[in-house]
Amino acid sequence: MQPECRPLSAAQLALMWPIECAAHRFPWSESLLASSFGERYLCVGLWSGGQLLGFYVADWLLDESTLHNICIDPRYQRLGYGALLLNDYLQRSAALGCQTWWLEVRNSNVGAIALYQRYGYHQVGCRKGYYRSDDGVEDALVLSRQQGSGE
């Protein structure tokens, strides 16, 4: 069965939170995740057979969107599901009129960086010490994408 992307509601936070905690060494707080629902947010889950496999959280304003979180349950990572979510995000936000996309990614997350580059993102900046890490802090690469670039 091919997984499908469907919008999430705040009522599904209890399904999202364990995935967030399992997928990230330094997860978002439950209250931050709960604040990611509203008119200018895209909160979409990847479902298969009634099970939530992962999700993304983004916001949009006018013709720009920022991807804040993309998360796949560790049991389902490296199966192409991140690409399914990213593609869905780009399609949904483009349908809202977005033409420029932003995100931050850990400097050490080479797999995610490669995925984003495949979809037309490129580095436009660096936020020093942006993320917590086991060694203290880690830099975030700021990536951007313009309409018409990537897959």
C-alpha cells in the first residue's frame, strides 16, 4: 500500500509527539508542536494503513513558506518517505501561491541536505550555534529554493 499525505489536526498531536521524540535527539517540546496548527500553517502527515509514519510542519505568508520540521518515525526512515513529504509540502505550498521556500538544517545532517539539494534548495546562509547538540551547539545551514528549481 502506497502511503498517502493528509492534513493533520491538533487532535492528532498524540500521534505526532512520539514520532517527534523518537526521530530527533533534541525534539521540539510538545507545546511547540501543539502551536503548529492554524490558518497559516501546513501540518501534514504521511499515513499507511491507518498508521502515521511521519509528518511535516511549515508556515506560509504571501508568496513564501518555511519548512520548520520534517520527521519520519525511525522505523520507516531511509525508505523515501522524507522525499514524499517534501514533495507534498512543495506542491501544497505552491498551490497557496508560494514561490520561495526556506528551511534550516543541521550542518551534520548530510542525508537531509542531499534531499533538499535534489529538490532545488541551495545554501544562502549559516546560523552559528543554532541547534543544541551533544557537544553543546551546532550550526544550521539556511537553505532556500525558488519556484521552478528542483524536481
